[in-house]
Amino acid sequence: MIIRRVPAVLAAAVVGASLAAAPASAHGGPDVVPSLKRSVVAYYNFDSPVRGNPAKERDLGRSGTDIDLVNGGAAMRVQDRAHHRSGRALQLGQVNPNLAGNDDWKTGIYSPTGVPSLRAYNAARGATIMGWFKMTGTNPSPNSNTADPDDRFNAIGLAGVLTGNSNGHDVRALLELINVNGELKVVALGRRLDGGNSQTFAASQDWQSILPQGEWVHLAATFDFDDGTMALYKNGRPLDGFYTRTDDPWALEGEPEPDATTASDPRGIKIGGSFPQNTREQNPCNCRMDTLLFLDRPATAHEVRQQYHR
């Protein structure tokens, strides 16, 4: 779905009518299962605008990493919800497929010197990214960076934590759809070392059966940087999948235990596409998101199932 510009008057009406919801408690409050609360680095329910700046979303996790609603501002909060505890959802997507501009709706935060509030991912042994996703338009999007009208981006951006040396694209932990052996797949993609190789765990199932058009789906990706494993879950159940590399891309062999990521603060979070600093369009997601959680350890299968049912 191509997003049309929302007139300023309408956007103001959306802000006035919908931003009065009471904010949730820190660390997710009742929305997060008890065993995960201490691990919630960042949590976004898209019902919690920053006071005085509705174009920013307040972090309800322990880090306080507020994020920017890029290009769409408060109008990106829409009247939809993934579950009964939710109020609104976040609309993301490509605005103009024929223009190599910077107007896609996405969200996140970026700092070239690192984001200190995300220090939980500095020398981290693990991570989890989970949330609710709903495809609302054509994916993947036309590639606005090329002149070929038939060219499409090779990925659909969901949510990820950037590396400590990222230009806004490279990630430490990522839940995404990406081209694997010529076929789009739902993946968990992790990179232990800044500037090092990534490993990808891809779901075997067809991506459109995992994320049917117009249907809310709960996805989770877990990353264990110590033992080199990743996992994917849909609606609380593990997804069968495969690693795209059989060597040692995270350079675990011969390293002193425990293994961890580079001791650098991530440069930010990206949601709904790359380059949250809005310098380039890349891999937009014509979709909605709700209740995004970023944890500093791999959640267990039981915890993922509990969180889905909650």
C-alpha cells in the first residue's frame, strides 16, 4: 500500500483525538510476562507519545530509548490493534515509489557516536526481538533508488538493533524478510562483531503463509551470541528453518568464554526499513506493527509462547 500524505489539519485531528490514552507502566507493565520484565531494554506500544512531541514514541522499557516517527509523525499512529490490551498500531510504508527521496514512513533512532541508553547490547551475550506485524500493502516495495521500474527491494524491514559502527543499515540483531537463495524468507539475522560477518536463520515456510495479508501475526527472533544459535517463532510456536552458513561467521571458535558482541553501544534501532536517520530509503515495510519488545537475552520457547498468549 502506498501511503498518501495526510493533510496537516487531519494530522492535528488525529493527534487531538487519539493521543489521550494513558501510558503503560515501565518495563511493559501488564503487557509483559513477569519472567521477561527485567530483560526488557526497550518496549513500544505506539500509544505513548513523548509529552510535547507526538512525533516521538516513548520507550516503556528500562532504557528510556525514545524513537522518532520518521516522516509521518503522529499520523503514523492508527486506530487498529493487534490484541485486546492494545490501543493503536503503527503504520509504516513507502510513500512514493517513483522518487529517490527520503519520505518513507519508518521509525527508530540513530546516533553516529552510539546510543548510550542501548548499552545493554554492548558486549551482550544475547537478544530477542518480538512483536505483532500486519501486512497492509504490496511487499517488497519498488526500489526507489534505481531507474528500473520493475526493480524491487530485496528485503522488507521489520525491526532491528544496529551495530556499534552501523551506517544505519548494518545490524547486531534483526527480524526481517530478506532474499535467501532467490526466495524471500522471514529471517533472524545476527552479527556478533562490528564489521564482522552475519549469520542468518531463515524460516523454511513461505513468507506469505507466515504473514498473510491483512492478518495480525506475532513474530519473535532470538539470538544467543554465546552458543551461536538463533530461533524464530510465529504465534508462540517455533518455526522450522535453516542456517544460511555452515562455517563460523560469528568467529566463536577459539574465543574465550563466554562469547559476546563487540563492546560498543549500538548506533540505534531501525523499524520498518533501514537508515532511521532518514538519509536513504531502503527496504520499507507496507505494514502495521504493535507491541514491539527488545530484550537483552534470548527468550525461551516457553516465554515466547507465554508472551504471545498474553
